Amino acid sequence: MPQTHHHPDVERILLDEQQIREKVTELGEQIAADYADEPPILVGVLKGAVMVMADLARSIPLDVEMDWMAVSSYGSGTKSSGVVRILKDLSADIDGRRVLIVEDIIDSGLTLKWLLSNLRSRGPKSVEICTLLRKPEAARVEIDVKYVGFDIPNEFVIGYGLDFSEAYRNLPYVGVLKRSVYED
């Protein structure tokens, strides 16, 4: 059922709850089929991936383990430089394991490129990526993403884990943030 009411800072709803739910379920089914013989360890990237990770894990009818990383990329304001530091590392050893990175959104790809390299250096059997959202127009590096929920325009989006200054993560939909909110 489409959202008719939204937060006053939201210009418009890009993806409603039902669209997100259906896509996450579809991604979970694809992942279950691809990993039926050997379930992956899901690696969520904090904080944005919390919502998609929780819903995705519930939609995969396999015994999947979950772990988390928090990384920070240096840059100015809303721009990433690709220079990354680990704030919270994995608890699990991924040597010889199948790893599936779960992201909320991929825009420039710079931080994710670094994360891929870092995880691959730890000896996993494989490393693949699942993202709910991807902004093809914002890409600054080429990254092979196995599972993509939606390709979206290069706009500032919030909700369903995505934030602006730690606000809006709990919105149940993905919306475009009004420019007046972040261009003061």
C-alpha cells in the first residue's frame, strides 16, 4: 500500500514500504538459491545497513550467520574521499568462508572498493555484494555487485536505514530529502 503521508522534510517518496519488502524478499530468495549448498556469512556495514540486513536475513531460509563492520571514510560533508578507517571490525574469522557484504546504498563506491579489498585479503572463499540501492550516476569506481535491489537517481535519499546527521533512519520508506534541509 503506497505511503500517502510522509515526513515534512521529505520532498517525495522514492520507494514505499511494500516495494522495499517485495524487493528484499526477492533478493533473499535469489541468495538462498545461490548459496543453498553453503550459506554465506552476512557482513552488514553499520549503521545504514541495519534495516536491510535484518529484513534480508529473515527472508533467507538458510542458516546464515551475521556480523558487522563499521567504517568511516574521510571527506568533506556529503562527499567521500575513499580514505577509510575501521571503527568496528568483524568478530568472525572469514578465512575459507563465503562472504556476502550487505549494504544499504552504493554511491561513489570508493568506501566499498576499499572494504572489498580489505575483506578479500583475509582469505575468504568468495566475497559478493548485496545492496538495496545503487546510484549508477554517482559511481566513481567500477564495482561488481551481484545483488541490486533498485538503481536510483543521484539524489539525497533518507529512510530505511539511510540518514542525514543521524536522523531519518527509522522512516519505513526511502524518500528524497528536501534540499533546504541540507543546503543551509
